Amino acid sequence: MSTTTQATTSSLLTTPGRPRALRNAAMVRPTRLVNEGEQLTLLCLTAGSPPPSFTWTRENSAALPGAAVVDPVTGTLVIGGVRPEDDGMYTCTADNGVDVVTSNVSFAVCPDISGCSDSSKWCPNWANSGECENNPGWMLPNCPLSCGVCHPDLPSECLTTKRGRSWDTWECSNVTDVPDEVRTELNLDTFYQKYLHAYGIPILGSSILPDDALRRCCYDVLFMLADRRDLRDSYFNVYGRAAIMAESEVTLDVPEHSNMDPIFNTRARGLGGTTSFPVSTGAEENVLCYQHDSLRVEDIFMHEFAHGVHNMAAKIVIPDFNARLEAAYQDAMANGRFANTYAADTVFEYWAEGVQSYFDVNHERDPPDGIHNHVNTREELMVYDPVLYNLVHEVFPCENRVVKRCVKDYDASEIKVDCENGLARTLIDGSTIFN
């Protein structure tokens, strides 16, 4: 079964005035993991002319859900009250009489599990280690959900939800006290007294941090998590946040980092977040581009947040991401790329330095000086290490251009959001970020 409509609008990114080859990208809203009973929207973004007609189909020729309705203006497929049996892969075919293109999207549905619950929070871990088979007499009655007694086809993600799904909103201007519900949910120390948020991800600072430092951090998080909904959902879900140290503060003042070796007080002005310590940090003097900052030549917070995106999003969401990154790093080292630079130090720094160059916020030194080399732009990275470039592009497919922290020309900027195949679901006008 299929449903066909005639499109009356073109893509968000189509340039009017001349025919263009047809492209399309299927996306799911609000996210690929939804709860039973929610409304689900499948988008089919297009670019090209003339405008196409759309056909939606399911894998294995299954019928579209009875509740499915196609919007006659956009060609989107809306399923009201989605059910577990509605999940799987859907294909959008766009046909404008000149080109025919297809794009796939899939989603999973978490059923109502209120009538089936585990007796311990450790049940999913025990089940993953094989205890349902090794110790069925105890596990099956005590961990029926994790062992599949009552929902045998339950997607594994339905058992690993922590904080949940990121928001579609932000507040990067009006600095407030940390909301009580946020402090409680994330178990935040009283060190944190100032708060903004990007997609619901807390942007935090102490009482002595200038508000503008928090605002710049909020912009960076808004910018770096715009490209993929699944990645910002993951960062949000594992209680991810960002924080900026005041110029007079040091690494161990950050509560999540207070048990680290004191050497980090002198060697680090920011650290990337991990799932164990889910805060990515930077420093006032760098995010506000103070003239006396010894690291002014590069954007340290974007480097550290790149680590956070890797640790709390990319390696969780993208299949084989770590393995492919490690292979790229080993190949680069074997072939002498990034010799005598910080990128050669570890696979993690190889990634973060690559992200800096992709966003044109790295420093340049030719010959290499032990930290940097001649590669500090997106175009140079593409030529110098195309495999690393492709990995970075996979995480940041919108190809957005960041507003430099020392320039701050936000009004003339835009941020493309949720991109695939060169198409963006929507745009954030730079003039609205701080309004």
C-alpha cells in the first residue's frame, strides 16, 4: 500500500530560478525512539525542480498504518497514536518526472510497560551478561522486562533511557539561577549558580562568572548539537551539560572534576565530558577572547565539547564509530600525517583537533611546532586527511559555519538544523539566538 501526493513547496535549501537535480532526505520527528501512543511525523525534504510527487512505502511491502495521513502540502506522513507494530523502515520516493530518488527512515516504538517491571535497576546489565539463560529461576520472575518475558521484542533502547529526549528550544540570553528541578535531576553541586540551556542541556557557571561567558558557551552548544537530533538526544539523555570556569577558577573547582590530580589546575583550561563525568568545560578568558589569554589563538571550549560529543553521543549512537575513528588514526600515524602535533597524541585528540579545523577555529603553524601544523580550515582538512574529514562531517553534516568568538557577528549568521543529504529540516536565524 502507498500514499501519493503532489508537492506544492520545494526544499528549505532549494535556490529558485533554475532547475536542479532532485534530492530527498527522510527524517523522523520527534525522534527515532518514540513511546506508544505518541504522534509521529515522517518528513521527506526535497531539493530540485520541478516539484515532485511523494510515495511512502514500508519494508517488505507491509501496509501503511491505518492511522497514517499524508500532509497534502509537504508530503509528510503523520501517524497519530503510533503502535509498536507500526515500527520499522519507511521509504519516501520523490518523483518529479525527470528524476526519481528514494530515502529511508526507521523508528522504534517503546510499548507501554507499566504492567511489566523489573525488581532491580541492575536487571538490564544482568540480562546483557547472559544471566537470563544462566540463572532463569531467579531472573525470569524478578527481571521479566529485561529477560523478555512480557515484551520479547522490546527495543534495547527502551531500557536505557535516563533523562530522556532533548528539547526543541533554547535560552541563551536570560541568565537565571539554576532551576530547582534541574539541580535535583542532575544532582548539581551548589557551586553552580548561573544557568542557561541549549536544547534543555544545562549551561552552567558559578556566581562570579560573567554572564557573557555563559551566553557564548550556550551558543557553542546550540551550534555543535544542531546537526543531528539523535546526537543531541544522546548528550541530553546521559545528563550531559556544559560549564565555564571563571578566570580566577581552576579545573578542580568544577565539582565533577574535584577529585582529579591537581596538576590539571595548571595544565587544563577545559575538559571534555564523559558518561561518568558528563560535563564539558571551558574557561572565561578563552570563550570571551581576552587579549591576555595564552590560548587565544584557538577555541578551547569547542575542542573540549568535541570530546563530549564523541564520548556522550557519537560513540553511543553511530555504529562502529570508535572502530572507524581508531582505524583512521592508525592510518594517519602510519603515513606521517599530523607528525609533531597534538593530534598525534591520542585518537581522542586526533578527533578533537580535526573538529577544530573543520570549524576553522584551530591555530596554524608551518612547520609544525609540536601542537599545530598547517591544517586549520575545513578545506585543508578535507585535502590532508579525507577519512578524518568524513568522520567529522558524519557528525556535523550541516556544514554550518561558526560565529568566531572574537568577532561575535551573530545577526548575520544562521544555523542549519537536522541535516541529511545536503538538506536541513529547519534554520535558526542568528539574530534570534539571544532574543
